[in-house]
Amino acid sequence: MNTVISTTLISVLGAGLIGMLFHYLRDLSTRFASLEQAVNNLDTKVTGAIKDLESNVTGAIKDLETNVTVELKAVETQFEGHG
């Protein structure tokens, strides 16, 4: 085969491979950006869920505290009446 033809084929194939590499790297960058956005969204959702759970638990504890206080006052009133 002629040297000029061989050099041309190698150059064209090399340029094609370099083009494919750049395309792959650009696609990979886009996917990483998308993944980063998904992780940020997940972080926001998890943080919101934790805050909601914390509010629910705090409310339940306050309700329990109120109920226990009322019950203790009722028991105290019963003992005062018998004493």
C-alpha cells in the first residue's frame, strides 16, 4: 500500500477516535451534572422528611407530657380527697 494512503487512513481513524473521545467525555460530564442535581434533590427531600418527623415527634412528646400532667393532677386530687 502506498505510504500516503496508509498515513491518510491512520490520520482519519485517529481523528475519528479523538472525536469519539471528546463526545464521550462531554456526555460523561452531562451525566455527572445530572447525577449531582439528583443527589441535591434527594438531600432536600430527606432533610424535609427529617424536619417533618422531628416536628411530629416533638408534638407527640408535648401531647404526652400534657396528658401525664393532667393524669398526675387527677391522682393528686384523689389523694387529697382521701387524706
